[in-house]
Amino acid sequence: MKETAVSILENIRKGSLEMEDYVFKKLELIRKKDNIINAYISIDSEDFILDRINEIKRNIASGKKMKIPGLVVSIKDNISTNFLPTTAGSKILENYIPPYNATVVEKILEEGGIIIGKTNLDEFAMGSTTEFSAYGLTRNPWDITRVPGGSSGGSAASLAYGSCDLSLGSDTGGSVRLPASYTATVGLKPTYGTVSRYGLIPYANSLEQISPMARSVKDLALIWDVIKGYDEKDATSVNNNYKSDNKFKICIPKEFIEESEPPIKSTIYKLLEKIENEGVAIEYEGKFENLKYALPTYYTIAFAEAASNLARYDGKLYPISSEGLSYKEMSENTRRYYFGFEVKKRILMGVLALSEGFINDYYIAATKGRRIIRDEILNMTKNCIVASSVSPILPPKIGERIKDPLKLYAMDIYTVVANLAGVPALAMPAGFYNNLPIGIQFMAGPFEEEKLISLGSLVEEITGLYNLIAGD
Amino acid sequence: MKYKIGLEIHTQLSEAGTKLFCDCDSNYRKYEPNTNVCPVCLGLPGALPVPRRNPLKLALLVSKSFNCEIPEFMVFTRKHYFYPDLPKNYQITQYEKAGGIPVCLKGILKYFDSDHLTWKSVTLRRMNIEEDPGKTEYSGGNILLSEYAYLDYNRSGVPLLEVVTEPEIPTPRDARKAVEYLLLTMEYIGAINPRLEGSFRVDANVSVEGGERVEVKNIGSTLDLEKALKYEIFRQSKIVEEGGKIKRETRHWDSIRGVTKPLRSKETEEEYLYFPDPDIPSIKTEPLLKEALSSNFMTPENFMNRITMYGVSQRIAWSLITVKPAAELFLESVRIGSDPKITARILAIDYKGLLKKSGKNIYEKSNWPNKQILKLLSTLVSNKLYTYDELKYNILPKLLENGNDMNLVLPEKVEPTNLIISVINEEKKAVEDFISGKREALDYLVGKVLKKAKGKAIDPKTIRKMIEITLTKH
Amino acid sequence: MSKKCDKDIINELLDLSRLNFTEEELEKLCKDIDEIRSLLNQVSSLSSLNVKPLYNVWDSELNPPYSVNIEKVNIYDLIPNERVAQNKIKIPWRGE
């Protein structure tokens, strides 16, 4: 039987699995494989982990109820931890150890999770391939000549080679779903406001959510249950008790699949047929009028917010700081030498989008576009779950996509929609083509995560594609 | 020469308790540098601003007090510029273009001109809530030449209320009175302690006829405001009279030398990349305002109406109002039966004078007597048990010394006739001098009588009159 | 604006964002920016649309709390000690 986070948790609870043995085996695997995959930016020391295990054991002994005691969790390096550096994949935050924990980190610690390390990402989550990290690119464990997707490529890869049970990424425009589909893992972008962003180093605040990842939908449900919920430290956090029903119908706007590469299209249609055979109604007549506006709307808003968020990195409050005779010189040098090219480019575009002469045609226009897209998606997801490709292409080769910005941005066409509309979306394995994973995306109405999880559980029963570890 | 004055007044909501977006203390002055800071006011990556209730409620009360149009929602925006004291290199404010909505859109600042004892008003363009930056110190104190700057973020995030008037204030004196009244109102609301160092700063813009607008930045007191405006109007008028042109520029007020100095010329509007802060949803004003109004609060104008209703003159009433504990004490003691005019005179003039002379803080409530004592004292005078001067010279100083202990305070009343007769008998020389026409001798004789009374209640004016009558009879 | 990389605009953007590039990078930057703008220009037609901008995806409202319990920060934990002098953060200045 395959090891799942669910089954490991059972064994830990029964006492038939020694936490130390289990975690140290993971550490060993990381030592063996991560010099090639490069899923992690930093790893806990053994002493730290031993202390943590003892703490969890004490809590168990004292009768504390915890949701994930002993499970090994990796966390994207743009989520603040006060015990490990948090770099956001950037040189500009090298050696920065936040003086506080993100709310989700507090929750994971509270529920007994063992945070083993911080995972690689595109610098400040700006990318779709995890090639833009200042700490080296991450490779796809299924084919190390290919990218794992991004920007949460480190989290996806850390799961795909089995170095942890659960992971947290962040999803601004597809940043957990794209990597999930490229690594045969599962990623859920939750409804905007359901997971606290307190402690998430922002790229585009109005679009992103901290997002759980796992190797199966059932495992994902474990960590989802830990991290969700209202947080008064985040003013955009939503206090919601919505319970979704578990009746579902699937609909498919053609635009969401048709432009994908043929193997992706055929894999998804075949899977949909099987799902239909299980008694789920599928409607193939859907339309999505405003898809053409999705990418420019998304990127305009993301750039504008990013330019603002990244203004603070000027060398005065963080360990990295350039020399300079004046503050102006110091801040210019710090930003010049410690931001990567892609980040600087996006800042520049954001400043353009917000500047006096252009704000109406760019930023304001995009916020209007966002409203019509959101309204169309809310309407579409009112009665059905929208199925689509996650990515229009198979996992690209390293270096293949990053030279041309438009080709890179086009990878996000199917995923940005959920962020623009704020709705939840789940990416999970649909099949393989030439040993390369292919994913499927399900997008539901606001606060319908439970519905997505039920559908996802059904789909993984149908495909049998869960708890897959590359190289097993 | 005609001119126009407009003001931008940055007032700290120093009494809000919390900073605008975090729990750190709004009164930062008592802390060691950088110890009143948290991830939010340091702008650390991932920390999120959550507007706090108190600063918003106070800002709404101020808006309400000046008859503002209060929008249904407030929306915060980001204003970007690089500066060391700005941790995020943007300031969260409420700019009304680019999607922001301020707390007050249009209002009227009605203020009391205590020189002419009349009410006047100036139109408010808007008020917005924003975060104060941190503090920058320069080595050697020189902002231009200093090699290093030293940053203290204790002030970062303290709530500021920016009040912007239309350029329609008639004189520098009026500018001063208007700002003083604004601050007083905010003090009455419990929003600010205007006597705290740096609790407000004023930027003033002045344009004389035929010239462009000049902005004078960073004026730290109302006295300086009047001086800076007088100077600036003089400077600009002179240039225009000599045929020169006034260009649009920003100047800096040098309070030590008493002059304005050029800071930078402003050719175009600066680019601040404003947009609504995506971390902060809009905030409905109505429930907050309702909550804020449920606490009892009165503006200085309300006080003025109440106090003058009791027959107290506007001048004395204003003197009470400028010291909040005195005005409050007046109403409290009148409510339990104190004589209004006598009480007003005690509080507004004589006891206030004594407090000041003794170096005690007149704004500290505990330095004032309690309302029962005031009632007793004013009744003693109104019932003619003592004259007002007896009260003033014999009782009030003792009250100041002994606090509220009545037994120590009330002096024994003495019959002055015997004292006068014995002084006249002892001071033959002075009596002769007086009779021969030396008026100063009378003062001497009054002094002698007072000395004999040994601090017992006695009214110098009465004594004077009595001696005069006695000696003229001779 | 023309499709050609506009140096004036680039310089203004660099100034506003306190950024700089090497000559080599600048060339690539110009090419990329022109391309990206061709993408972003596709939303410009929506600027005249008669809909309210959407800044917060749920058009939500906040009921502000009195306090939230945020922990304080020790400045010495954050910044290398040689850049702190008597609790104050030291930076180069010289007037700008």
C-alpha cells in the first residue's frame, strides 16, 4: 500500500511509526537528492528537528489534540518563519530572518506539523518556472531537464520526490497549480480571504493566497483544514461559515481547453469521459467571453501591486545593503544589484501602469476588466464546477520559456482567471504523456473548497494517480 | 497688496492609544528609540495594516465637529516616495483621486477670533487620515550636510489627521486663530494633546496678487505660523512691488532666524503613483461615527454657548475654554450651585494666575480645586461673608498651598476697626504725612493693618476706605 | 506612444523606481517592455467601460478592531548591529 500523509498520521497516532526515524529518513533523502533538484533554499538542523519532535511528543503526552502531529511540511520561502531565513528567492532578502511567524506557520506548529525547510521559488514569486530564483533553478523530479513550473516549483518538487508529506505554496496567478500539474501533485488555490496572508511576502496582494499542496486530494484536505480560517491580522480575511453541498455538475467552456497542446487536450477529454461514466453530469457548451482580457488584466494589476510592494527593499531595514555615500545612492545600488532582471522589469512595468499619464489606460482599465471577468466567472461557477487545462503546454525544458516574456506569461492563461475572480481552483493529476505529468483544473464558486475536495477525491479514485513519487 | 492664505495642518491623533494600523502606542515620546515598533509599523514584508478603531473614530468626530460631508466609505490609498523615515517607501493615506476616499470631503472650520470676540469661518477642502513617518536625525543636526542619518521608527504609523483649508484665510493672525481653534477642538474631543512636542505641523501656502503659489513647509507652532506668514507676505509683496515675479516654489520656515528659505522649485506635480491599498477593504463610516457620538463630547463652541448663557462675558468664557479642565470645572460647579460670575473669575483669572505663577500645569485637572470647594467659595462671596478681594488675596493662595482641605483654607474673619485704630495710634508720622497730602502714606498704613491681621480675612480696599474716612474726620 | 522603446519614459521609470540596469540589460529591457506593453495595451480599450473598478475582489468592507495583538520587534534582531547606533538605524545621508 502506498504511504499517504493520512496513513502516516494513523501510524504515528498508533505509535507504530517513530517520528525521529521518519523525519530523519526524509532528511537523508533531501541530502541525497536536493543537490540536483534544488527544491529547498534552507533546511532545519537536526537539533532543531529533534527539539521540535520532543515538543510534539510532550504535547501528545499531555493529551493535546493536534491535527497533523509528526507530519513533515515544507514551506515556500516567501512565507515568514522566525526560525529559518525567509528570502522570497531574492538576494535582496538574503539572511533575513523575520522576527515573527506567518499566521499559517503558527497554525501548522500548533497542530503538530514539522516544518522541515523552506522551498525555492521564482524571485518574489514572479515567474512560472522557478528558474528566476536567486538561489538557482529547481528541476522537475519527473524529468530533470525540465522545469517544475512556478512560482511554487520548490514546494511541488519537494513533494514529488518524497521529501515531505505536505507543503505550502502561494498562488498569485497559478503559482501552485501550474507546478502541481507539472509534477503530478495536487494544489489548491483557495477562495480569496479564506487563508490569512499575514506573513506572506507580497507580490500582488489582491490576487494571491497561501495555498496548500500535497500528493493526493485526501492529504491536501488535512493541511487545508489546518490553515484555513479568519485572521484578524489580515483585513482581507473573510469570516465565513459557508458550507457547500456536495452535489456537482461539471461544465467546460471550450476556450479553457481547446488552445492546449494535443496530448493535454486528449488526456483531459478522456478523463472527463470517465468522470461522466461515474455519474457526474458534464456540460460541454460553456463559453467564457472575456478570456482574452484575462492575461493583460492579470499582469497589469500584478505589476502595479508588485511595484508598490517592492519599494521597501532599499537597504535600510534588512541585512542586505549596498554601499553608497547617500541614502539615494545606497538604495539605488541595493536595488540595482540585489534584484533580479525579471523583478526589476516587473517593477518598472508596474510604475508605468500607475503613473499619471498611463494609470487610466493600464491600472484603472485593468480593475474594470477584473470586474467583468469576476462577474462572468461567478455566474459560470454558480451552478457548476468549471473543468479546464491547468497549463496549455507540457512541462517545458529548462531555459525554453524564459527568454520571451510573452511566451512565459502565456503559460498562465488558464490559471489567472481564478485569481482575478477570487474563486477556488484545484489542480491535480489527469494523466501522463511520455512520462510527463498532465494536470486538470477544477474551478468552483467562492467558498466551495469542500466541493472541490470531494470531486477531487472522486477523480483520484478514478485515475489512481495519487501519492506518486518520481523515481519510485 | 491682496493675498490668499491656505493651510495644510497635520495633527497627530496622539491620544488615540494605538497607531493607525497596529497596536503600538500612539504616544511614542516616552520610549527608547525603536522600541515602540512591530512588524506592521516597520513595514516588514508580509505584515499587514489593519486600521484600528480608535483613530478612525476620533477622526470622524473631528470631521463631524466641523460640519464635514462624511462619505459613506473611507478608502485608503498608497502614496509612493523614497525616504529613509518611510519604512515601506510608501505612505498609507486617503488621496481622493485614484480611488481613495477621505474621512471628510468638505467642511467649515468655524473659529473664535479672541481679539475681536467674534466667530469667523474658513472652508475646509478635506480631511484625510494617514500614517506619520518615523523620525530622522542628522549628525550635527544639519539636514543638508550631515554624513549620516539616524532613524527612529517609534513615530512610524502614528495616526495623523491632515486638515486642508481653501486658500481664503484673510490674515496671518486669522491663520493662527483658526489653527488654535482646530487644535482646541481636537483636544476637547480627546484626539490630541497639542502641547506635546511635534504633535502638529503646518504647511501654509501664500500667494500675493499676480504671483504664483508659494508653500511654506514645516511650521511647528501657531506663533511661528503667524510669524512665517507675515514674513512671507512681506517678502512676496516686496518682490512684486519691485517688478519681480513670484514663481511657484516650496520654502522652509527657519524659526531660529525668523525667515523662510527656498527648499525646491516645483515645476510640475510630483509623481506619487497613488492607488487604493489592496490590503485594506473600504470602511463604512456610519457605524463608527454613531459609536463615537455616543460618548459625550462638546466642542469649544458648545462650551462658549453654555458658559455665556450664565451671564459670563465672552472674554472670560474664552479664557476658561482655552484651559479645558477649567472650563469643565466651571460647568460642573455651576451645575451644583456655584455662582457663575464669581466662579468664572476665580477659574479664568485669579486661580489660573496663581497656578501659572507657582509653575503648576494648568492643563492638569488634579491641580484645580474640586467643584464643592468652588461652590462654597463663590457662595461666601455672593452672600457677602467675604469680599472678592478677600477671597483673592487671602483664600485662593492658601487653597493652592493646601489643596482641597477646607479647614486650613478658610481664614478667620476679623473686625478691622480696632486694628485700624491701633495702627493710627502707632504710626503718627505716617498719619501726619497723609494729612499733609502724601497719598503714599495711605498705602503704608493699609500695609500695616494687613500685617496686623496676620493672614486673617480682610479686604484691602475696605481697609483703605476706612482709614481714609477715619483720618478725614480728624 | 510608438512601439519603439522610449528612452525618456524608461529614464523616468528608472528614476521613480530607484532602479538601474547595465547597458546590455537595457537593450533586452527595451525589447521586453515593448512586448509586454503590447500585451497590456489589450486592456486599455476597457478604460472607457462604464463599470466600477474592482479593487477588492469581494467588494468587502472592514469593521475595524480596537487591537489585534501584534508582537513587538527588537530592532537588534532585524538589522546587523554595526548599522545600529544607540538603538537608531544608521544610514548614509549627505542631503539625499
